[in-house]
Amino acid sequence: MLHAVGHDFLTRMATAQPTLTPKMTRLAAFVSDNYVRVAFMSTRELAAAVGVSLATVVRFPAALGYQNFDALRSSIQDRVNFDLTGVERLQQLPTANRSPAALLRRIIDADCESLRALAQTFSEPQIERFTNAVLAAERVTILGFRYVSPLATYFGYSLSKIKPNVQSYTQADSSLYDRVRLMDAGDLLIVIAFARYPAEMVALARYAHRLGVRLLAITDSPLSPLLPLAEVSLFAKASMLDFVGSLAAPAALINCIVSELGVRLGEEARARLQLLEDAAREAGIYVPGGGMLLGEGTLLAWEDRQSDAVSPQRGRSQ
């Protein structure tokens, strides 16, 4: 899969090469050969590893067209997300002085960093355009495959509570091509994908784009192959430099979108939510509040209702 020209740090370094000082040239060579390590390094650590001054490292990003070192490192991390396999991600976990507590702190720090990055870089006009498109759509289809499938389920479940005709899909098959082919002007397709981007997801998005289907994307970087296909794209980085990764930042973005839609739908959303609350109460879906435990009789009654729902003929056949 090709990277977006001009955004990849390797392309920028190659373009800037004739103008770099000898020390920056040495720094560029180190970054090129060791970019997986550099993705996790501070400016001081990088300066020490290359044997150049801290000032050289601080000036280096500007020579490549980046605002600062954090912006350069973010671009390097985008490339690492493209390139690293699951095995290589697992190998990035520290093996010395490790403990569950230290690992948990590292994961929490990574989540906090991705959430701070979202808070500092989100585009309010883009969120407004995204929200307007969802609000106006008659039918919304949400796609998220593989490790982002929980995001598609979360988005679809939450949005369907306040808006009708919402469906989410977490696996690709031929029936999705049928669904996309039958979409009309009132339909909206939302695609959620992060590096490493599933090929079947990108292929389906390209098919929808060729048909003129309105398509929105939630993705992670300017390198995303979804950008040329989407009417509106929102960025939220998943913490995927570790083996399992975390979806905290994109989940927060989805929370924002659904909450904003709930406010804007107003009474329509409240009425739909009330119907769902009535259904939940009738079916005994949730444990009663107020700190009361279910009594044996209540629990048995609940179990009977569930059994009747699964097998309505049970009582008559005995």
C-alpha cells in the first residue's frame, strides 16, 4: 500500500537532503535506518544516540517542514503503524524490569498521550460537517473491521438509540457490496479504519466512492488511503505501537459525535430513548437500581421470561 506523497517523513528527508547540514545529514541517516526506535525516543535520547547536539535535533524537523519534533515523531509513528506486524509490535514491549504495574502505567500514559493529541488537533469545522451529514442522512451504515470492530459496534449501538435506520458491520462479505450498490442519495456510509488498514475495507470504500455513495471516515493519519475517498475525514490516533493497542481516542471522538447529535435531535432523540427505556423495563434487561440485589423470585421470573422469549412454544408443549 502506497503512502501519501509529501506526508511520509522518508519522502521529506529525501527531498530536503541537498539542503541539510552535515550533522543533519548524519541525523537523517540514523532516523532512516532506525525509525522504529526513533518513534519512541525523546530529543535528548536521539541527540545522544546520533552524537549530535540537542540544538541540531530541535532544528531538524523545521528543515523537513514539520512544526516541531513532536510533529516529526508523530509522522514516524504513522509509518511504524503501517509497517510493523503483530510479531514486531510484541517485540517492542520491554523485557527488562517489567511488571504488570509498569506495563499498566505505560499503557495509561499512551492513552493519555493519544487523548491529549486529539484534544489539541481536532478540527471543529470538520466535526460540524461530519455531524451535519449524519443528521441529514436517512440511513447510516457503519463499517469497522478486525481490531476496530468494537468501535463500529459502539458507534452503531449508541447512534441507533437516538436515530433510526442505523446499522453497523464488523466483517466483510459479498452482501456488503450488495448493500453499497443499493444505496441512494439518502444513504451515508461511515468507514472506520486505522493502520494497518484492512485491504477488504479499502476495496469496499473505493467501490462505494466509484458509485458516488456519500462516505465519511474516522481514521488516524494523513497517510490513510481513505482520505481521497471520503467527503469528510476525522482523525484520532489509536495507540497501536504496542501489541494490543488502545482505542481510547477514537472512542472519545465517537462519544462526542453521538452526544452532539443527541442534543441536536432534541425531542426526537428523547422520545426514541424513552421507548427503548420502556422496552428495557418491560423485559427486565437491567438489574434494578438503588443498591437492591435481585431476590430469588425475581431472578427466576427473569429467567422464565428469557426462556419464553427463546422458546415461545415451551409452555404449551409440556
